[in-house]
Amino acid sequence: QVRLVESGGGLVQAGDSLRLSCAVSGGTFTNYIMAWFRQAPGKEREFVAAIRRNGVTTTYPGSVKGRFTISRDNAKSMSYLQMNSLKPDDTAVYYCAADFTMAYRPISVTPGEYDYWGQGTQVTVSS
């Protein structure tokens, strides 16, 4: 059974940084495209970042590009989200997700395309 566990959330002020971590167990980590999504109260789940199995190719939406950086450590089965210059609009529950794939395919920004999810970690940015 594949399990994803996020950590690193918290309460910070605007302009601060946070680093989220996602520990993956129960599967072959290098078979997963890893991603981060977030969901604010009353809003749909939103794509934040994704990284290919090779750890090189990444994708971000315009709202976080240049501020957030996704990375992965295949030896440790870990994914990370470095968030800099945080804004109050970044306040949300952040979820780690894994998309199982044995072949090359485009990175998806759709939550339904991801096979496994963590329980989420709260990030609150005060103004």
C-alpha cells in the first residue's frame, strides 16, 4: 500500500519561506511523477507544482512560478516544495500527490489524474 505523508506546514508572515516535505512509502518512488496541490476553503483543489521521475523537468502555474520550487530525492523517496515570498493568497491545505507511470507522458495538472494522496498540511500566511 502506497502512503504519502506531508510535513512542514505552519503559520508564517507574508514574505516568509516554508519548506514542505512528502515522504512516500510502499511503492517504487521512481515510478511516480510527484506533485503538490493546494485547496483553500470554498475553492477547488489547485495545481501547484510537479516534477518528473528524473528529477529534472518541473512544471508550475503562473501564480507560483519563480517563488515555489519542487524537488525530489529518489534515494530517500522524498518530495519537497520550497515556498518563498509567501503571500496571504497562498494560504491553503497543501497536498502531496503521486501519479504512477511506467512510460513518458505529459505532466497532468488535474487532481483526478493522480493515483495517491497525502492527508495534507496547513499553510497559513498572515499579512
